[in-house]
Amino acid sequence: MNALFQSNEIVGNIPDSDWLRFGILLLILLTILQTVRLVTRVNRALLLFVFVVGGAGLFASWVHNRNEPSFLTPVVDVVAPWFPAKLRYAEA
């Protein structure tokens, strides 16, 4: 019973802004899940197209901003010369 009260105190110390972020993230994840289920029922090729376009957009953003995950840095280093890079203020 004591552990229950301790966990309640820990949860009570979480700021309201974090609860709001968690709620928004949960809502976004549920929306994505429902959209994927809807698109899967409509056409699996459309789902593949959406994932390919989304993945390509994410990869292009990583190459442009150079904020890719560390394990993908060798791949991005090879591809980066063929994509436009973000202009830094020091270069302008």
C-alpha cells in the first residue's frame, strides 16, 4: 500500500505541460493508427506509396538539416553531396 502512495506522489509531481504533451502525442499516434487501418482496407499499394513518400521526405529532411540518427550518418554522408544543404548564416 505504501508503494501505491509513493507512485501517486511521483505522478503528482509531473508538470501539467508534460501531461498535455503526452496527451497530444497519444492522440497523434491513435490518429496515425486509424489512418493506416483505413488505408490498408482501401488499398495496400496506397499504403506502400504513403510510407515511401513519407520516408523519402523524412530522409530528405535529415540530409538537408543534418539531424539524422547517429547510426545513419555514414549513409547520409554518402548521399549528402547530391542533395541541397541548409545554408548557414556564417556562409551567407
